[in-house]
Amino acid sequence: MTTTAPRRRASISDVARLARVSVGTVSNVLNRPDRVSPATRERVVAAIDELEFVPNGSARQLRAGTITTAGAIVLDVANPFFTDVARGIEDRLDEAGYTLMLASSDEEPEREARYLRLFEEHGVQGVMVVPATDELDHLESLRARGLRVVLLDRPSPSDTLSSVAVDDRAGAAAATQHLVGLGHERLAFLNGPHSIRQCADRSDGIRSALAAADMDPDEALVEVTIRSLNADGGQAGTQRVLALEDRPTAMVCVNDLTALGALRSLRIAGVPVPSGMAVVGYDDVAFAGELATPLTSVRQPTHQLGYRAADLLLDADDTVAHVTFQPELVVRESTTGVG
Amino acid sequence: MTTTAPRRRASISDVARLARVSVGTVSNVLNRPDRVSPATRERVVAAIDELEFVPNGSARQLRAGTITTAGAIVLDVANPFFTDVARGIEDRLDEAGYTLMLASSDEEPEREARYLRLFEEHGVQGVMVVPATDELDHLESLRARGLRVVLLDRPSPSDTLSSVAVDDRAGAAAATQHLVGLGHERLAFLNGPHSIRQCADRSDGIRSALAAADMDPDEALVEVTIRSLNADGGQAGTQRVLALEDRPTAMVCVNDLTALGALRSLRIAGVPVPSGMAVVGYDDVAFAGELATPLTSVRQPTHQLGYRAADLLLDADDTVAHVTFQPELVVRESTTGVG
DNA sequence: TTCGCGTGATGAACCGATTCACAGGGGACG
DNA sequence: CGTCCCCTGTGAATCGGTTCATCACGCGAA
């Protein structure tokens, strides 16, 4: 093994010296090869290969000003919803030859700010952000400083920031219509606190769908607020639903993990699904269709969400746009089965 | 809304002019505030605020040479295994004030190469890579050019590249020992092609564990190769297992999605789990414990994998190390239940 | 032979920061 | 009152590219 000691990275002038040309010529070989005669071009390329020359991006960016990088900040890269979104972003950027810098804010505004600052220092073209707070002033000023900003999974309240979001009201309404159509007259909704916008919107959606079906939301709906939006929360919430005297015949869960806990709780209690209780989830995660009782769920176009966000960011005219996607109800046995 | 037209980004000399000091002084305020008298420091800070000055990272990096960014390339950011790893990387980098540039290669060597090049141009300190190919020469030469390289989920074959991996043989062996200990004498292994290193290693692990238990692997083990490593593949493979004349009493699946398909197939065939067939998965994905029959699975320390990889990358001495993590068998009802 | 022109290469200015040798201005001390 | 030193602040060099005005050269036309 001959690991040569990490030598200093070769610069363009090293190449120029070795090829016996000026740095300007090397630069031309790199960027406008047609302006260089074949003979010298060959010499320069040979020198580049020999020195394993890789141009210094900082220097190039400093002088040329342009850069093909965009940043994205999501709440948590380990969350499948966001990774699908990230994947969509990456795919679109890739088409344009751009690269992505990805980071998680963990819903902490300071982390978000830190990454935004870092992205800005590195001169990214723009950022796509799932905002950690309601307050968007810092994003507005970023925008005013010339960066492109696209809000992710959050409709923009302003006409200066572009946004890409999914219509949470419509998703919840679709689930509700489906259940009402199946004859259910009393529903439970396992939901998180309304301080989370998505939770509030979904609650809204259910209520308006009920109203549209000539049902009184206050009578037909029991909303159970759960602490943690995961399987344990769903299990606990379901126990409370089962204890109600006028027990609902169907449940909507704020996400699939919650629904998973609900199914577990129902199994333990010996309640058959869907005949004893129909269940609808939200997100349509990968395993929703693979459960013992495949789960009816609201699918969000996550990949498209990211793809479109990147699309807006790359838009040549830098126009401000607001895109709202419609979610899609995926019907499976947890509402229509024979169990 | 008064969105001022995107003005040119303020530079350090703009700040200097406004504060009536030299650029050197502004730089000092930024980097060594104690060398500047409180009075001027205040003036400079005021100017910085007024101009919303954000230092140009390219210029800084060009001159100072240092950068606090690292790159990572995984096979697919939408895959939970890799996102957990990425999260571990991010957490460790965050502690050191570093930032991560994350990308997916989709197992395409050209994409991997493109991103590596881009990272190198941007002057990252190092890269963490899940290699898309067996061939590692390009990583060796990256290393020779002074970048730090850490292989992810792949033991390093060389003594110049650091690596962080999980012992796949041990994981498969642990699953096997568990089943043998429960009295199973004939096992099936739903596996992918041995061209995938993980698959080959896990097969090895099972065989050697059987041998260690004084059983003849060729007799006690039926290895079924499935096309796609997902639920459908698992379902199809399980049907083939059930059709065997000397039917095994336990199955090891190469990952949890495959096991999911196996469970579905068994349910359809009316085979109780685990009394009719015990099932073990691999990966211990989030929903493994939430299934109708909670799944016994081999958990890999994904987060630690990434965390440790970043740790090696940040190592002050730049030592080359090879870290191997031991997976852990998580026992649930799919092997020990009463079903 | 001279002039004009196109091709190909040159070299210096420039991007925006960091860094360092150095200058000016007190204050302490003899 | 003169020295020396410390404290601040200055300004120029520098990092590694890109870009552009300029120049050398060769060749065909006049």
C-alpha cells in the first residue's frame, strides 16, 4: 500500500505550469474548450489528469457568482414523510444538475436559523423549508436579500414566499365522506393538539364534511386529543373511545402510527375491524397495506410535494406561486373488509 | 408588504465603509472581537445589522482553507435504514458544529461519482459513503488527495479507508441460535442473491450457527432466493416454502418487509404463527412490534452506525479505523407467542 | 511589401474574505 | 521630557479561480 502523504491539492496554476500555458488557458479548457486549439487542449488535459486536478469550487463561486446548490430544512430526516419529500426535491434538482444540502431542524427554531445562516453563507440559490414556527419574518428577510424561499407543507400566508402544501382539510373530508357513505353515523377522531396546523385543519375538514352530509358535527363526532402522535398514543386514545357510552362505529386517526395503535387496542379488546369498528389512517405509510388488516388511509403526494417545491425554486422567472396538492383516499379492508 | 427589490448582497467592505473603519477591523470584529475596542466594535456591529451583512462563505473558505462541512452518500434517502444512519451522522456533526451534505446514489456509480466530485469541489472535510460498487479505487484516490473517507455499512477491505459496519453474520447467527434453542430443526431462509454482500454474509451466519449446533446446514436449511426484497417477494417465497414436502417449522427473512409478506402468506394459508411456523425478520423497522403478530427481528444499530462514522470522520488524528457493530435480536411473539 | 483580420494564447484585474507587518497614539516609567 | 511598549487600527498581500482587453502570429488580399 502506497498511500502518498496527503499532498496539497493542485491548483489551476500548477496545471498551467505543467502544461506550459497560462492559467487563463486552463480555465478556457475547463469552460470553453472550443476556444482552445486541440494541441494545447490535449496538453492541458494531460496535466489535469496527471495532477488529479479538481477545481476549487469556492474560488469559482467567488468570482463567477453562480452556484448550483439548494438547501432544504425539514423537521426530521428520519420521518418517512419528510424523506419522501426530500427524495422528490433531490430528483428535481438532479434533473437540473443541482445539488441538495439537507438538514433537520427538529422543530427547534434556533437549529433552523443556524442552518439557514449556513446555507446563506455558502451562497445557495434558495432554500426549501418546513418552518419550525409560525413566525416567518426571518424567511421574508432572506427573501428580501435575494434568496429564493419555498415553504414546504405549509400554505404561505404571504405573497412574497412561494409555498407547496397538501390540502389537509380535503384529506380529512374524504375520509369522512367515505365513512359516512358506508353508513357510519357516529365517528371518533384521534387527533393531536390544534396548535399543530395539520391537526387543526384535519379537524376542520371532518367537521365540514359532516355538515355537508347534513349531520351535526357536535353530535356525530367525538374528538379525542392524544398526547403523542404514535402507536402508544393511538392505543390509549382508542381505549377511551371504547369506553364511551354511545360508542362510535368508526375512527379516523391523525396518522398511520396512531392507527396502528388503534388496531392493536381493538384486537386486545376483541372488537372486529371493520364490522365492530372501522379505522382510517393518514399518510399511507409503506406498511399500511401490509398489516393483518390492511389499513384505509389518506395518501399524500409526498414525492410530488418535494418535486414541485424544487421546481418552484428553480423557476427561471422566480415567480411567487402557491401550490396545493389534493390528497387521495386509499380504501382497504380496515373500512370495507368482512372482519 | 414592502419587499425591496433584491439588492446586491452586502460585502465586508460595504460594512467597513459604513462604519468608517478598514475591512481588516470588520474581520477582526467577526473573528477576534477582543482585539477591537468596544466603541468601534459597536459601530461595526451596528453597520452589520443595518446592512444585514452575511459573510461570504466562499471567500472565507478560499482564504482560510477550512470548512466545516462533510458529505454523505447513501443508496437511497427514502429508505428508513439509511435515514436513520443519516440522522446519526447529522447528530454527531451537529455536536461539532459541522453541517451535512446528503445525497442518494441510487446504487448508480455515475451518480456516486458525480456527488463525490461535487463534494470535493466544495472542499468538504470528508465523505461518508455507502459504496455503490465493489470497486473502491476512486475512494482510495480521494483519500490520497487528502479527504477523509469513511465507508458505511461495508467493512473496509483496505487499511487506508476507515469503515463502520454491522456484523451481518452475527445477526443471522443470533436469529438461528434463537430458533434452534426453541427446538426448531428445519429452517427456511428467504434470501436475496448472494451478489449482495449482506445477503451472502447472512447466509454464512446461518450456516455456521447451524454447524455450531451440530446440525448439517445442507440438511437443516432450505435457502429460498427471492427476486425482490419486499413484501411481495416474501409472500411468493413463503408459498414456495409451504409447498416443500419436508416443510420447515421456522423461517428467517432477509428483511422485515419480506417477513411482512411471509406473515401475509401464512395468514392466507391458515398457518398459525408461531406454532405452525415461526418467523424472524431483519432490520427491526418501526412497525415490527406493531403488527398483529409482533415480529421477532434483528435490530441494527443504525443511528450509532452513522454517529460513529461521523465520529471517525471528525477524528483529530485522522486515524484509519474499522468499527463493527453487533446487531441485537429483538424477540417478540412471531417466534415465542402462543398463536 | 504592406495591410487587415482571425485565431489562439496571455496576463492582469477582480470576487470577498483573512492575516500580518506595520503605523500612530497614549500611558508608564525613568 | 524622552523611551519604550501596549493597544488599536490600517492596508496590502493572498487564496484560486473567471473574464476580458490585448497581443503575437500567420495568411491572404491588395
